[in-house]
Amino acid sequence: MDQACSIIAIINNSVIALGCENAFEAEGLPWTVSWYPSLSEVEWPDGRAVVLLDPVLLDRSSPVENIREINRRNVPVIAYSETLDDRVMSEVVAEDVVAFIRMSAPRGELVQAIRDALSGRPHESLGRMKVLLRYGSEKAESLASTELKVYERYSRGYTKAAIARELNMSLNTVSTYLARVREKLTTSDSEE
């Protein structure tokens, strides 16, 4: 069962924050949303919190510095944006965010990203974003959820044995997933 949580929306538009709050309420989630147009205006709540951060704020603040400041408070950060700027996306993904969710994504994806953040796990959107930035959207979309989980951990330096333990699968299964991922990512456009 979901516990009460403060969702701090540091985004440009209060209507989007209100939409999130309405969606959480409609799903019966005990999450409250507070909206702020910049990090400097945030009134930090007591208790559990997650930040939804638009990396491209109207105050033109640095997304990297914003993420670092939030992480110093030990609050998980979900990049929540519609930006398609590869430079900004790369900077954000390189920082310690737990997810990169498009504002236009289904609300269920945002809810799952928040649940993952509260559990201390990265959301699969982070792995997909890394693949997208490196290989392009078609190849990122070709990977299944479990393939992304295996690839994301392997790309962070996990051993196959550590991945197997964490994802509760055999070493052979991890090797099979990695082989599938390599095949999908290295397939040239002419072979497809």
C-alpha cells in the first residue's frame, strides 16, 4: 500500500502540477503536490518527498546544479519534461536522477517512477533514455523492459552475477538478455 508522500513539482506550469495532483487523487494515492517555479522558492516538507524537476526552467537555472542541490537533501529527483534537447537530456541523465519521464507520458508511468523513487530504485525510463541518447529512438523502443533493466545495470558496471542476484534470475538468463540487447543495438539500419 502506498504511504503519504510530498511531491514537489519544480516546473514551469502550475496547471501541470494540478493535473498530477488530480491524477494521484483519482488513483487513491495519498500523495500531495506542491508547485514551485524554481528551486529557490521550495518550502521543504518534513517526511517522505520526491521532486519532479523540469530541467528547462524559466528562471534559466542550471539543471545540473538543481539536481545536485536536491540530492544533497537526500530527496529523489525525477526529471519531468518535454525537452528534446540532447545536450540537456545528456546532462540530466548523467546526474543522479531516478527517472526521466515525459510530461506527455501516461500517468501510470509517472506513478510507477514515483513508487520506484520511494523504493530507492531507478525507473526503467532512465535506461531507455540512455539507450535513446546513444543509439536513437527506434533502438531504444526495441528493448523490452527486462532487457533495459539488465542493460542499465551492466552499463553501470554491475557484474553478470550481481545483475542475476538483484533481478532474481540465473546467470545464463542474464547472458541471454545481454546478447539480445547487443544484437538489437548493433543491428545496422541496412540489416533491419
